[in-house]
Amino acid sequence: MIASRAAYDGAAGPPPNTDQPGVHVRRLAAPGVAMSRSLPSRLMGEGLFLSALCAAALRGPRPDLVLCLTTPPFLGLVGRAAANLRGAVHAHWVMDVYPDALAAQGWIGRGGIVFRTLRFLARLQLRGAAAVIALGEGQKARLEPYVEAPPAVVPLWSAVPGPAADEDAARARAAQGWEAADTVFLYAGNMGRGHRLDDFLEAARRLGAGGPRWAFTGGGARAEEVAACARREPQARVQLRPYVPRADLPALLAAGDVHLASVRDEWSGLIVPSKVQAAFAAGRPVLFVGRADGDPGAWVEESGGGWRIDAGDVDGLLRAVEAALDAAERARRGAAALAYAAAHFDRERNGAQLAALLEAAADTTGPARSRIST
């Protein structure tokens, strides 16, 4: 596995090489600009990483299959080229759909020459792929203009194996400064450009000091919106905290009474955040703002494990908050969420499905082989 040393939260990255059972991970040096919020700096950092990746992909034993993710954008072009040069097949595990995500952010215009050029490159990187894997049915639909055959669908799973013990959750609540009587609406993870926080913050403003606690833990491009609300309107009970260490994550997820998740309408299907999986695995209901035909919204509605509200419908959000303040209703929906996670987001089952797809893809040009490179 070849990856970057850049850390997701901008902190110091992991060591260059890490061996795990059956896996060798090689992490390439990444300049500090790689995770910058500045577009020019980020483009420069990602360009440097791709240059190093090109050299690394052409060294070492010949792979049977080259599996590409989608960060940096158009990484698949390098993967396809490396596979073709080394006589391997290529496959793509899609996390983000480009160039549509760039247009959703407003960095390029739809229909312009830049968008059309990038759309051609998006099709090119997937051409001849032995497998293309999407994270949900909504993302599969957004990918169909770029692929030659319908993608397979394998949802992600949670890093949390199940609900934490009550005493661990109580310690996590105390560490975050939450009172035992607080009803905590928790947003845990990335607050990126594709997420929508406006509705949650407006609900917090309207409910004021008599409302629940709104806790945001993590970081990202939209974290400053939360910080600004907390500074301007302390009565809204909005709190911003940094990411917690991975070892503390199960307890934190269990400490929240209701989890918050969102996807901006224009980003629906282009990204599939795993916040719903994490909350469901912790046995907590989700209050989701976003479209019903996107994957997180569909999962929340299908499972009965929370509430889905259209973007901009703050009155509807307030009604959902009122319902979520009922402990019995939270428990009922949390149980439905946990059952849905067991049926749809099981790590062992979904991981085995993913492995089977990749092994079948590696066998498309010859007899069974014993080595897969990512």
C-alpha cells in the first residue's frame, strides 16, 4: 500500500513504513501544504505527492492489481497508467466523485471547458477498470456517466465495533464538560465543505439556553462557523472541541445522545460521510440534514434510526429536536440504528465482499494469483 504521510487533521503524520499482518504500508513524504485549506497550496502539495507516487508505483515487484482511491483528485490516472505499464489490471474504490465535487464547491463551472476536460479525464481513469466500487446506491448513480459498467456497491463500516460501556461513556461526558442532565447533540468528525452546519446552528440559536447542548468535535473547513457561533451567542450552548484520539472515539460516540450529520444538497452522492455508520454502530440515533435520495438520508429513513430533514427546514429540524428530547424515543431509534448497522455496516462481512470483488478483478486476465497491490 502506497500512501501519503500527511495526516487528515494536519498533525504530524505516521512513520514512513508500517508493517501489518500480510500488508506492507509505504508512506511517501508529504509537504505541509498538502493538507492546506488554500487551494493553490493544496494543489501544489498534491502535485508533489502524485509525482512521488508515479516513481514509487513503477518500482518493486509487479502487482497483479492496482487499486486506486480518489484523493488526490484524478489519482486514478496514475493508477491506470502504472497498471498498464506493468501488465496489471486496475480497480477503483471511489470515495469522492470528481470533477462534480469541484463544481459543487464552486471552484469550476459546470459546462465550461475546464469541467468538460476534467470530465474526460474522469472517464479516462476508469476506462477498462476491472472493478469500480461505490459507497452507496446514491453515489453509484452519480458515477454512472463515467463508467462502462454499473459500479458495485459496498458501504463503509464504522471504526467502532459496537456501543461502549456506560461507565466509559460517562467518563467521556465528564471529560467534555457535559452535565449528566444534558441532552447532547453530537457532531463528531470532519466539518468539510460538503457538509451543512447552518441549520444546526440556527436551531441552537432559536432554542438558546433552554435547549440541548450542541457539541462539535473535529475540524475542517467549516469548523470556524461553529467557533464563530459559540463566540457570538454563548446562550446557544454550542461547543467546539478538537478531534479525540482514536482510542477515545468509542466512548465519545456513546457519550452523545443524538448524533448530527449532514450533506449539502449539491454534494449529495459526490461524498458519502461515514458518520451515520459510526453513530449507528454506537447505538445512537442520527439527526440528518440532507436529501432523501442520498445514501445517508436513505439509510436514516430506511432504518428508522433517526430523523431526516430537508436542508433549510429549520422548523422541521426543531420538531425533530423536540422528539429527540424524549429519552424513550431516543432509545427506540437507537436500537433500530444498531440493528441496521449489524445488517448493513458489518466490517467483517463488508470487508469480505470488498476482498471478493478485488480478487475476482485480479483474476480477470489469468489464473488465480497470490498478490494484490493497492
